[in-house]
Amino acid sequence: MTPRIKKLKAASVAATPSISIERALLVTDFYKGEAGRHSTPVMRAKNFYHLCENQTLYLDDDELIVGERGPEPKAVSTFPELTCHTADDLRILNSRPMARYAVVEEDISTYEQEVIPYWTGRSLRDRLFAHVPEAWTRAYEAGLFTEFMEQRAPGHTALDGLIYEKGLLDIRTEVGTALEALDYLSDPRAADKAEALRAMDIACRASVCFAERHAELAEAMAADTEEAARRAELREIARICRKVPAHAPETFHEALQMYWFVHLGTITELNGWDAMSPGHLDQHLAPFYEKEQREGSLTRDEAKELLCCFWIKFNNHPAPPKVGVTAQESGTYNDFTNINIGGLTKEGQDGSSEVSTLLLEVAAELALLQPQCNLQVSHRTPQRLLKAAARVIKKGLGYPSLFNADAVVMEQVRVGKSVEDAREGGTSGCIETGAFGKEAYILTGYLNVPKILEVTLNNGVDPLTGIRVGPATGEADALTTFEALYRAFDAQLKAVVDLKISVNNTIERMVARYAPAPFLSSVIRDCVQNGKDYYNGGPRYNTTYIQCCGIGTVTDSLSALKTHVFEGSRSLSGLVDSLNANFEDDEALKLTLKNKTPFFGNDDDRADDLMKRVYASLFNAIDGRPNTKGGRYHLNMLSTTCHVYFGKMLGATPNGRLAHQPASDGTSPSHGADRNGPTAVMKSLAKMDQVKSGGTLLNMRFLPQTLESDTDIENLTHLVRTYFGLGGHHVQFNVVDTQTLLDARKHPENHRDLLVRVAGYSDYFVDLDDDHQREIIARTPYDAWG
């Protein structure tokens, strides 16, 4: 690291995440004066312009990539038009011991007086909860599912190469052409399209205004700077800010700054964990890097320093905190930016370059919380690049995660995307598949599959509350065969999915109506040509995902029921009574279930066939159902950290798991169930037809000594390629021993920089709450390759 990067990194790591109320005040003042004077899209765009024109700017003495969402690094904006924090929320955020956001009491008082009164009843969250039916609320409160859009704007979003080909002035020209082409005589939606297009034009002007303000600030700072080298840097920054995003970039530095202004625009306009990502960053940057290398205008070290500055910018932007938090809850500062490395080009060739190696080096050397990065491993990916990624994994940062690029393409082609668009796509957020720059692929929330089985065993009633949350599908005594039990489970599953989709369709229309995103729409292909917003069917593809959680737990539970009840001597009603009593006075039963049951993750068809059956039921209940934007619902197998929350909402389960303990994460086996090593886990999971999903997540933990030698690194690459050859979508690794994790719990001050892979992202172990720390420790540590 250069002295500049050491200084910028130290400042970024040391900065305390805080809540800035500036955006909330600007939005509130704007709406108070302008509400009702414009169409909603134009209102949103003018609000964005107001923000770009008035937000406090920040430019550090050493940085080369400029721009912050708030008035200083790690100052987090709030979004009251989406989810308005209460004063109690803000005080809890300021005082909770983990993932704290500093808020001064004066700002809380101002928020209470000026922001909350206006947005109460007007925020999207308030509108949403005013429309949901009682049955949905009961299921939601029972923990059968979550709903993302009650907390934030819909995501995820990743860009393609558009912003490196065109500037915002070029896009404004295209908007003007589209406006002129509107047919008010024959197109009944022409007037609506006109408003959407006018909004995009205003939003593009807003982003250019924001950049121009940075140019003026850099010029003013240059005039006051005595040190000649820094004065020259500031003048170059000013030049670049006048160039991009108004015009297409022509240099490596300009390309990075171009993306960063667009990134800031999207997370200022409507962010609430939107997982904004640059997509295939190495492929986008390689032409600029290679051209300047040939010309001699950019050295490798200069490019690396620019990338480090860029990386630190992401780390300066913690995720906006949720509303409705309690003193017991924690969270993460990670905003889920995920940079794709390698993969395939649009023509199907290897997408890696020297920039790919540079990105891995930067990630390893900076070792920051974010951005996250992943390697897209195709059949064309060179072994040297996979080994380079494995050497970064060995450092124990939890990244890069690894994806099967060939499967990612197949997943997208299966649902109707062109092969070229599929190759340009990849994964963002945690593991979610999409066509970058051409698709709105929206996550609606998680589905608690083990809870559905629990409700089935109790005839549609949540045993933790006694409240009916599903249809009556038979008392336990009436379910006399495994097939009868499974039919009841299938019926409960379909009822829950029907309920979630029916309400989500309403929510989709509310988002499209009340919270359009004109700036984001301007940089996503086809929105301009279609005259439609990103959230209203504007992009080429429009996918709605439901994330299914706990397949390990539900598979093992069904296996236990099949083994010990329907093929054994236990009565189902007696077992259900023991579950509802949390195995009180029945330790022998719990041990029998845990130790005498075929479990998923051991390459045992007795369990794995049940996993396949559950997966087929999920697929049949969700896949291909129409959403409200001309697209379809699909499933992915992702839990992030929701398996911990879902576990709290779940009683004891037939696999011997105690009440309120975490469910299995992603598509990983249940905690401690995988007893035959990593290859057996992968062989079990490979029996799932993962191409029919929008992504699966597999967590693995290796002890550090397993990756000590070059041979070990080679073995890891072979393990990954074998799994991907079997059809696996994703795998990621924690490389840390249990003793280190236990010591970090006891002495967190000695392990402040210990990064661990939590879900589809890494986090500082000491920032995790007790439940999440224990869950990571409980993951099976592998010390051999068998």
C-alpha cells in the first residue's frame, strides 16, 4: 500500500458510522413545498435534483475518487419516504452495543419535530401495512416469511457496460428522441411514458450537477493548496468531474469516477440495502487499462492505487439501518456491493485480464469489510486465476466467494434470456443471478420452510402462539402415512406461497406508483426505449425472487419423521407433543433423532432424495408465476442471516434441533449434520437441480492448516471445479479455527479485524451479535479433503 492508501484506509476503518439527517430534512422540505404539483416520477426526479444541488460535499485531502452520500465518510442517510425511523429507533441505533450508528440527541429532536410528523402515514412502509390483509399479518408475525419492501427499496441492481459507452448527456439525447416518438393517438400509456421520460431527463441533469459541484470544490481546494503535487491532483479531479458522468469516460481514472457518481446517484435516490454493484468490473475497466498501458500513460502501480481509492469509497458507505429495531437486535454495516471478477464475455470467451488479478490483490491487501468480491469460474477460467483467488481465500477474509459462471448462464437462459445477455450477467448481493444492466431482479423476502413443516404438524396452527396461520390439513393422528404427511406439507407450502405472492403483487404496484427510480432507470437498458421506470417493467427482464430458507433443517426433519415414525415405532402425535415441549424430559428422543437419522450432506440418498422432493415442491409452488411487471417469480436458496431469525420463530424440530436455535443456512447442511467431509456435502447438494434456481448458497469452514501448502491450494481449486462440474452454483469458505473464534468472543479487543463469512457477505466477527457468533462457531470445521 502506498502512504496515501494507508492513510485513507486507516481513516475509513476508524470512522464511526453515524446517522446524517441532512437528506431526510432536504426531502421533507422539498415535499412540503412541492407535493401535488408534479406527477410522481417528476416529483421523485426533482427531489433527486434538490438533493444533488444542496447536499453537503466532502473531499478528503488525499483521495483521488471523490463523492460521499453523506456530509462525511460513514455518515448514513435515512429515507423517510420509504421507512421513517421513530425517535426510539434512532436512540436504539445510537446505544446498541453492536452495529451502532451514532446519532446526536439534537438531531433526534429535529427529526422528531420536522421529519416524523410529515412522513407518518405517507411513507411507503405505512402505506404498505395499511393495505395488507389480516391473514398476511398473522403469517408474517409468525415468521413464515419476511417482506423486504417493508424495510427498503427493492433490489438488487448491477450495471453492465452502458455507462462506459455513453455519458448522461448521450442518455438525455435518447430520452428526447423517445419523447418525440410517443404516439398519443394510439398508445394509451403515452402520457405516463412522457412523465417517466421527463423524470429520467431531470435525474440525469441532477447527477451532472452533483459532479459539477465537486469540480468547483476541487478547483477551490487547488487554489488554496501550496503543495504542487496535490494541487495538480485536485485540478485533475476537477477536470474529470466536468467530464464524467456528463460524457463517456476515456481513461481508467475517469471510468472509476464515472461508476462512482452513478453508484452515489442510485444509493441517494432510493437506497435501503439495494446492493448496488458494478457487475463485471474487470471487464469494464480492462479496455481503459490496456489502452493506457500501451500508451504509457498509466502504470500498474498507479492503476492499483486508483483501485484502492475506489475500494475504500465503498467501505465509507455503511448500509442504511432498518426501522423497528430493538435493543437486542444487531445488524451489519455491509451494503452488499458484490464485484464480479472473471466469468465470460458476451461472446463466450474468458473474461479475465490483468485487471482481474489487480482486483484480487486490492481485496487481499486492503482486507476491508466491503466491497465484497467474487470470482466467476467458467470452463474457460485459467487455473492461475482460480489459484490466485484460493490464495486470497486462505487469508481467512471470507472472500472471494466462488460462482459457477457456466451454471449462472444456464440459469438465465432457462428463464428466457438471450445467451449474450446471460453471459454479461452474473451474481450480485449474496448469490442472486441476473442480467446485469438489463434486469430488475427483485428480492421479496425469505420463506421459512421448516416453519411450514411445523405448522403442518400442528394442523395449520403456530404452536408457539396458538394462532392459526395456515389451512387445516389434518391432525397428527390423521396423518397415518408419510405420503399423507407430505401432501399436507405441500398444501401448507402452496397456501403460504399464494398468500405471499398475492400481497407482493400489491406491493409491487405500490412501489411502482409511489417510489419510482428515474435516475436508476436512465442507466438500465430499455427503460428509456420503453418509457417505463425500473420498478414498472422498464428493463428488458423483470424477475421477482422468493428466497427459500432451511432446506437442510426441513430435509433432516422429514427424514427423522420417515425413519422413526412411519418406518419405526414412534407415534406422530407423541413426537409432536415432545417437539412442542422442546424435548422436556425426553433427552433420549432428542439424541435418537440426532444420531440415528440419515441427514442431508452425507451423500446419503435416503436424505438427499427428500431434499430433492422438497426442492421440487418449492419450485412447483413458485417458479414461473407471473408478477405485475411482465416478468415471472422464481426461487433462490438464500438465507443471508435470516436463518437465525427464523430459528427464533421456530420450535423444536424433528431432527433434534432445540427450539429457537438457528435453522440451516442457505443450502448448507444443518449444523453438525455433515459428518463425512466436504466432498460428501458437495455430492449431496449436487443432486439438487440448481440450474432451476436463481442461486444457491453453500457455506464451508476449513481449519487454517488445511490450506497451508501449495498442494492444499491446488486441492481447493480441484474441489471447487469438481463441485461446479456437478452443477453447483456457489461455494464460499471461512478459513478460521474454533479456538480463534472462541477467543474473539472472550477478548474482542484483540480480534477487531477478524473477518468471517456470514452469508453471502463477510463481516467483522466481533460486530456480530451473540446468536450469529454462535452460529458461525457451530458450522462444521473441516481438517481434511475427504
